Amino acid sequence: MASTPPPTSNKSPLTWNSTSTLAQTGRPAPSFFYHLGDVVNYDGEVINYYWEFYEPYLHYPGPIVAIPGNHDGDVDPNDQFHQPSDSLKGFVRNFCSQATVHLPEASDAPRDAMTQPNVYWTLNTPLATIIGLYTNVPEGGKVGPDQITWFEQELRERRKASH
């Protein structure tokens, strides 16, 4: 089973302008896209990020935030160069970067790595609070004690903030 890397912080520093408009339609543009996992299918390998992530979203200009799915955390058992510790390596590299940088796997795509604080996180917006929780690799998921504690704390904080 994949283990979740320790959080640097689960509070997202990410904020976006939610009032931008599409020049062609005059309607509000999306502030961001929330990818619900399996960003790269079959073993989450860095080499597959261009074709399975950057290329399909080539013409989407907004930020993309994500939680990893079980395929993002898988490690190919037949690949002698990938170890169990490589679980989530590609996801963390492309979504939890320490800085906004253009990665080689993005190639000609005009998208930089995202700076999410962890593979599970909370994003507070003016209209909603989004809690992204990674359920690890096993089919059907498995949430560990550290994530359960964090999740319960996030729910308590949201309850306090809403009263």
C-alpha cells in the first residue's frame, strides 16, 4: 500500500480570481478545475504526464488542483527501476511542487507545476470549502489514522466557522 507523504501544510495557499470572464461569451470563466484523481492511469509514472495530463488540458487556461487516485499512487511491480517508495512521485512532482516551475514532462504545454501543500488539503473559497482527501492505493481506498485525524479536525473547523 502507498503511504501518504507527511504534509508541509494542509491549508492551501492557493487563491484565484473568481470574477474573470470569457471574452467570447461574457460569462464568468471557471476559477479552477478540480481533478478527482487518476490524473495518470497505470502506475502514475512521470513519463506519462504529458500525454495523460498536460496534452488533454492544453487549452484549459485556469489552474488545475487535484487529489490523487489509486492509479496515481500505483507502482508497476514489473518495473525494476520503480520502488514502492516511488508511489505518488509523479503526482507530488506535478501538483505539490515547492515552486511554480515548468517541468520537462509538461513539454510545450503552457502549464507550470502546481504548488498544493500536500496530496490531501483544504481549499477555502468565498463560496465553499473543498476538502481533498487521498484514499490511497487499494481498490476501494483506505484512509490511514493520520488522514482521519486531519479530516475530523477540518470538519470541526468548518463547523466552528459556519456558526
